[in-house]
Amino acid sequence: MNRRKTRKIEVKALTRVEGEGSLKVTIDGDRIEEVQLAIYEPPRFFEALLRGRPMEDAPDVTSRICGICPVAYQMTSVHAIERAIGICVSPEVRRLRRLMYCAEWIESHGVHMHLLHVPDFFDCESSIALAKRFPDEVNRGLRLKKHGNQLLEVLGGRAVNPINVTVGGFYRAPKRDEMHALIDDFQWGLDASIAVTRWVAGFDYPDFDQDYEMVALQHDDEYPLNEGRIASTRGWTADVSEFETHFRERQVSHSTALQSVRAATDSAYFVGPLARVNLNRERLSPVARQLSDDVGIRWPCNNPYQSIVARALEVVHAYEESLEILRDYQPFEPARLDYEPRAGESMAITEAPRGMIYNRYRVDDAGKIEAVKIVPPTSQNQLQIESDLRAVLPRLLAGDDQTTARECEKLIRSYDPCISCSTHFLKLEVVRR
Amino acid sequence: MKPAILVAGIGSPHGDDRAGWFVIDRLGGSVTESCSLRKIKVPHELLDYIDQVDVLHLVDAYAAESSGSRIVRYELTGGVESPSELRFELAGDPSEAVGNSTAVAANPRSDTSHHIDLVSVLRLMGQLKRLPRRVTLWAVPGKRFEADVSLSAACEAGAIRCAKTIRQELDDA
């Protein structure tokens, strides 16, 4: 008769993930019975907060949902609202918005790679240990991060909760000399990001190829940031207005975050940089595109641990596109389109650093928000992360629980999940029967 | 030559978590040329502003357990030879300690998201030899940290006192 054996391991935090979460694994003999990743999502009351407010409040309120990717939330909200009221921003505004997104990608990817993810590949407990071993590389990464912040200050009015984004455009277009002052740094950054990509592409990666359905925006002419159609590696595409036809959110008992799944099959799907590169590699900027060929990764790539290479390529792209825009920039007026409020409802998707963000807004004829739906990328990846953990755990069970916890964390960090607004500690609970 | 000083308020728009930013606003316009002020949202943003800084003052809110909670001052100590041992120690009356602890744990913030904790950021600075000579943390008591609520009157009063104390210290430097 097998003696029932239950062990409980507490890990203080899902370390170096942006926020906290918890993981419970139940094992019966050699069989993984259950994997539950609990994410404490930014409360849905942000959607409730917006109801009844003027639509112009949306960028400011939604930027507070996430400390690392405020621009993603702002952009998606204004795009959805502009579609709802039937206005189309100028090409200059569109370009500036892409630049702002590049800034956020540079900063967010820079932080994630150098402070959170790279330590895993050298068995470093923290970025401090990594800095001891690779001080030049960490300093390089921090300088890249700083550039993203600097550009956000110029475009957003301030780096902390950018305030310059509004429905119809920007409150103020930056001056030419403000933009040109960044060119030298960004040229350095382009060269540095190429070096970062070559560095991370050379890491030792666990052999973990899975059969994913990856989903991202796709665009005929550009690498997708703010616009495009929904595309899947299973071969289908759809307009963003059809998001809720193809995906649905469901409540799970172990997580306050709603899990987003494929509507037809209740199955998982995968969003984020790896999905974007797999679906849009031909649209990367010239240097990034060539680099994606040179670094020895087989595309399409289905190893989540190699998401860091996709992130690094996106930083190269972001620098290259930023330089083009910075060099060509001419101030323009008006920075913001005049419009009349009118009743309407529409949707938008933009590509946050971590993957697609979906918004649906309904506004009344006075310009007040009647209804909002916000689907962040991490809730879209939640089921996929659980599925990956289920797949990787059999190879980890021979080790002790502390090692198991650490390896689970490494896999989760590959997704760069955005787990926010929680004071909870992660508990890795392993129940063995 | 006067030291280069940075006063950084760590905060967010959520309730009393604005305290750090409020202190920065309060100090604005009244500090010397050698002093710069910054609002930051997550501790790793400090890494963008830390070069050539000699003295760093940090201001952040903490979740106060009682209505009489005070502004608490901590100094960063240790770790000259080993940055991983840097830690905050209470500077002053132990009875004033946050949560009865004389040392600030790795994460003094009460509402965390998206960041490496403050102590880890400072240890990283130490490891990269970019740590200011002196680092002081001012913890302002707060009660409510929910989204979309304003700074409470009690916390605002504490932040005003904190700004006054920091200004005095800057004047004396």
C-alpha cells in the first residue's frame, strides 16, 4: 500500500516576475494531476471605474493598470474609442504613436531581459549575481532601458504615467530638437541591441518544443504594433472586431484573473514576442530581419524559453524604426484631431510587450463611456503557461521541491507575465499522493 | 563642492501610495541647484537617474497599522565589500520602527507590481559600483492604497512634514 505523502513548499515569491502569483501542483505517483497558476489580476473594477466617465479619461485611467506597460493600455483605449466615434488620426499621429510603442518595448523588454530573465540562463539567483558575472552586459542593458524611458518622457510628457496621449492624437507634438537630441543615443542603442541579440541567442536553451497555437496581430505593410488583423499560426486570420468570436474569457476557481481561451475548443493559445516574430518575421526592420536569420534559431520557433531571442529582435526593430522616425521628424499641427462625440461601439487590439491587449468600448452621444472590456495579454497566456508546466514537470520530479519550484519559475518567466497589484506571496504547493 | 543630491519619490496614483510623489511636488522649486527631484513608479527607474548622484533620498509610503504612525527614517548600511549585504537600518528611536522591525525587509512597499524590490535595486547599484555614498529612506504612513482614491488627509499631513524635514536637511547639507 502506498503511503500518502503530501509536501508543501512555500516559495516567497514568483521571483523576478513583474508582480506576484501562486502555483499549485498535485502529483499522484508519476502522474501530474493538476497544475493551477493563480494570477491576481488588476481588478476588473478598472472597467467599472471607466463607466460613466468622459472618454477622454480612458488613457489616463487605463495607464494606471500597469506600471510597466502604460502605453499599451493607453493606445488600445484610444484606438478603440476613435473607431467607435468614427475618427481617423493623421499619418503624423500614427507615426508618433508607433514611436511611443517602440519606446515602451525598448524599456519593457530591456527590463525583462536583463533584470528578470537572463539570470535564469546562468543559474543566478538575481540580477545582482548576474551583474557580478557580467557587469558590462548588465550596464549595457540598463542603458537600453534608460533610452526607452527618455523617449517616453519626450513623447508622453513624463515617463511616470505618460499624459500626452489622448483621443484624436496628442495634447502636444514634441519639438524637433527634443527628438533629434535622442539620435546619438539611439544609434548606440541599435548597435548595443544587436550585440544583446547575438548574446542571448547563444545561451543554452532547454529542449522544449511544443505544439502551440500562436496568435498575434499581422499587418500587410509593417511589423504590428498598433494595428492589424488577428492572425494564428493555425492559418486563420480575423478582423479585430471578431476577437470575441474566436476567444472567450472564463472564470477559474483558483485565480482572480479570467482565463482567455479559444472559443470553439476551450483550448490555450500563446501571445507575445515569440508569436509576433513567428507570424511577422518578414516585416521586421531590415537589420532585425537579417539578424533573425543569422542567430541560428530555427523559425518558426516553438520553444518558449527562446522568447528572449524574440524580445531581443524586437528591441533591434524598435531602435531601427525609432531612428527612422526621429531622423525624419517634423513637428506638426494640429497634434490632436477635432471631433464631435457620438454614440458608438468598437474594438481595438495593440501589441503590448507581453502580447495582444484587446479593448472594446461603447460610448454614448455625450462622449461618456457606457461599457468597457479589457483583456490583457497575461490572462490570454495563463492557460498556456499551465499547460507548459504540466508538460515540463515530469522531467523535474526527480529533483527536490525547491529545484522544482525554481525550474517552474524559469518557465513562467519566459512568458514575461504581467502579474500585478498584489501583496500576496507565491506559494508553490506540491501535493504528492 | 556640494554633493549631487537626488530626491526620488516612489509612488503610484493609488491612494496614499501618492505620498512619495506628493513630497516631490512639495519640494519642487525650493531645492538647490545641486539637488534634483524625481517621481518614479518602480524602484528600477532609479537606475536611469543615479549616475553622478552622491546622496540619495527616497520617499515612499508604508501601510501604517495605527493612526499615530510616524514618518520613519532608514539609512542604507553595510555592503561596501559585499553589495548583497546592503540593507536599510532604522535611524532613530526603535519604537518608531515600521511593523516593530528595525530593518526594512527586501520589499518595503505595500503595494507591489512590476518591479525588482527597492533593496535589490540598491544592491544591484552596489554591485555595479553606481551606488550613491549615502542613501536615506523616508517612510510616510498611509492607510488606503486602492485604485482611484485620493491621498488621505492624514497621509498628506505626514508627507508635508516629511518634505519639511527633507528640505531642512538639504539646507543643512
